[in-house]
Amino acid sequence: RRKLRTDVAAAFPNLSAEQLTEFIPNKEELNVIKIYSHKGEAVTVYMNSRNPILFEIEKALYPTVYTLWVYPDLLPAFSTWPPVLQKLAGGADLMLPGVVVPPSGFPQVERGTLCAVTLLGSRAPVAVAVATMSTAEMLAAGMKGKGFAVLHTYMDHLWEYGDKSCPPTLAPLVTDSAEKESAEDEEDIAEKEPVISFSSGPLQCADLGDLSLKERDSCAILMGKEELHENRAAETAEDANTEVQQEAEDSRTPQEQMDALFNQCFFHALKCKVKKSDLPLLTSTFLRSHMFSCCPAGQQLDIKKSSYKKFSKFLQCMQHRKILQVKELNKGVESIVEVDWKHPDIKGFAVPEGFSSASAAQDSKSEDREQVYHAPEIIPLYGVSAKMVPLFQESGHRKGSILSSNEVRNVIINYVKSNELVDETNKNFVKVNAILCDCLLDKSEQDEISNLKWDDLLSRCLGRLQPLHQVTFFGQEPIVRKGNIEPIDITIAQRSSNKKVTIIKNLELYGLDPQCVANVLQQKVQASATITPLPGTKDRVQVQIQGNQIHHLAKMLLEEYQLPRKYIQGLEKAPKLGRKK
């Protein structure tokens, strides 16, 4: 940890000592995982209790977008148009015609400088990239060619390792008039430079505002001046609406405006973002992950500019109003443990129009992911092997035929009856003929055994057939796989300082998304959960969560997901209740 702090200080000298301590604290959870990029490069990822904060490639440290949202001025930033984000997230690099030239000019960078990429109108970075040329070279090239090699973006796989939160609302550090002048300048530049190139693979046609990206290698062509004028008119109307709202709010003091903004985001988060299953919820998580995402565009929550000065005092005020209850579950760490969703202030809160559709759609998607899961139907099957063909060929089966256990039973019964092999003196036994002897008996048994019990006959037959299983996921066609299905394997491992972690494997075999399971568990038990590659496999992963969490796992898998107990291995390792060491 000390070495990492030293490396971070060297890589990002802009961080103050206080910010560095906050970024890499002494006592909080810090996990290290190793992942592989699509190119096969090994990437080391450093994660705090919730999100990836750094990643390392070839001994070079890079911040994630989660880190840049907390420290937006950590890297020199370059802006691009919002429609370009989709292509960056798809793996494209940022070309210079797509970079917005601000009125104050570009920050001065050299070739190889690590930079942040933002969207026009926001300071929240959405990508981390390396400059492929210096600022002077960009201008000398007439703003043509590749400007930045993109390493990581919002909505990529690395971002998915975190809590999948959206970029916060960080207003740009320029005046509205300057922004408008910048937008007009960029529109003029766009008319003069009609071709925008992206260094990506073949792109499918997708109309994005005033850009139409055609299916062609590394190119996108601006379509028509009419669309451009329409978009400009729409932007002007939006700016006018924003100005009217700002003038109405100007009658209040800045402190009163900030108090009102905190109240709005607080009730919005409780009504639309937080569910009962999320409790207990860390107050810091509630502020960063829920309230920040409810902040209107162009505004920013800052508790120091409010009359409360501290978020804990704001929550105390809400507690006095009996809206929620806050407790210190761990020393120095407060959590929201109870919310009165029937409180008149929550029920009477009206969600702002700009948020209702987007946030509701996002919430419904996440809820659908949790609720739509149905346990798969698993049926053991058996394949006829070459050695067993003589026993099954009378019933019309051949090598490779697939049968259920009932079908195997019927074949054996019909074979015994048609060959009159039932023992006349004791009908519980079956006489062993030459075929049964070759198919079911070992060499050492062939001279000793002349009769077999029915149960023994059937179990020997099933044991010598090739094991298969059929899995049917809800709404899908059945899938037949070789071998017996591996159970969900739960183990407890010991880590340094006598700490225990719970490891869960084979979730994918049952149609469960390991990342979703990790996120749900992390919220339920308030412990760090990570995804790591499963040793010995190419494309499978395992979930690792702090502490012995088998009780919570058992409740989730057996009661919520309705998985049969026989497909879960390791539930007996749960800690005994009522005893704490």
C-alpha cells in the first residue's frame, strides 16, 4: 500500500498530500485483481470497496473514470461531442476532427501525455487516453488525423467491474456565453471539415444527431446543413429554458438554492433509486451513488455551500423529521438502516421531468435483471457407449443415442423379459447372459456372478453409459452437455491477518451473471466483492467476497433463485449462529 501511494504520487503530482491519503487510505479495503484485455495484455486493477480506481499496464498507472469523477482536474482534459462517446466505448480512438476547440485554447500537452476526454458541456471525464501528438502538432496538422489512443471509457468492461454508476454532473468552468461561442465556432469548423475519421473496425450505420456513421472503415460523414440548423435551434431553445429557470432561482440566496437542491436530490434518490433490499446502506454510498445521479444537468451538489455544512447534519435533520433512521453500525461509519417510504414528503415528491424517463428505465432494467431469473430445468441423460451397444441395439438404439433414466430402465426391462432372463426361483434376480456379462461385469466378476438384483443391474447399466445432462433456461431451447453438471461450489479461504473470504464458482452454468450476484451480495452484506478469473479455465470467473457469507448465499440461492439444494456444494461450511470469535 505504501509503495502504491508512492507510485501514485509520482504518476500524478497534481494530487495534494490530503487527496493522496483520501485516494489510498491506510485502513480501508483495497483489492488487486488481474484481468486480460481483448489483445491479451495483462492488466492489474486496483479496487476499493466499490469501484476500480486504478489500472496498471506494463508498470504504468492509469486512473479509471470513477477516480476522475472524484478528481476531474487530475489530467489535462479535451472535449468531444456527445455522439462520439458511443464509438469510443466500442473501441475507437479519438480523431482530431471530433475534438472541440475551446475559446481559451487547448491545454499544452506533449506526445504520450495521459489525458482525460470529456463531453461538451460537462467536466466529468468519460475516457482515459494517451495523446498521439503534442498540442502544437495537433494545430499544425489542421486538426486532422488521430489525436488520442483511448485506453478506457465509461461503459466499457473495466467500468462494469464497479457499481456501474453514471458520470456525475460537473458544470464546465466557463460562462454560458463562452460555451455558446464555442459551440458556434465548432459548428463552423464542422462545415469546413466534413470528414471525421475513427480508427475502429467496420462500423454499422447509426444516426446520431447531426452525425451519420456509415458502415465503412474509419470514417463518418456529416449529413446536411438542414439537420445542423435544426440541432442548433433545439440547443438554443434548451439554453433559453435553462436561463429562464436560472433567473427564477436567482431570487433565492445561493445557500437557499443549495439547500433546495439537496432536498430535491434526497427525496428523488429515496423515491426512485433506493430499495428496501439495499438497506443497510452506507451514507457515503447513498450520497455518491444515488443522490449525485439525481442532480439536474448543469448543477452540482456541494454540502459546504449549504446551511448544513456536513452531510451527517443534513441526515440528522431528516431523521428528526422521521423520514429515515441512521445508525453507526461500524466504528466511525454511519449507515441508513430504515426508511419510511410512506412518509408524506416522500409520497408527495414529484420526480423532475428530465429524470423520470431515463432513471425509471434504468431502474426497471436493473430490477428486471434481478427478478427475471428462473432456475433452469436440469435433466440427467445417458449416451450409449460402444461397449453398451450390444445391450441396446435390440431396442433400435446405437452408439451415441441419448436416453433419459426412465428410457434406460424400460430398455433393460424389455431386454430381460424378451430374453427370458428373470430368475424363475426368485423374481428379484436376473440371470446374467453373455451380453450382460460383457457389458456390465468386470473381468474379475465374470466367473463369479451369475445373477444380479434388479437395482444392481440398473445401477451398473447407468454407471457404464456416458453421462450427459440437459439444461433448459427459461424461454430458451434445451441445451445438452457432456458429463454431469458441476454444482455451484462455495468454499471458504483464509487470507492474511486471519481474514476469511467466501469464493463462489460455476454460477454461469446455471444462467447466473457473476457480476450481478457480486453486486447483490455486496449490497446485502456491506462487504467488498470482486470478480476474478477461475484458475484452469479460459472464459469463466469466480466471485470473491469478504467474510464467511454462506448464510446469505444459501438464502439467496435457495429461496430467492429457487435453485435445488443438490446443485449447491459447500453450504455446510456456514458459521454457527450465536457464536462469534
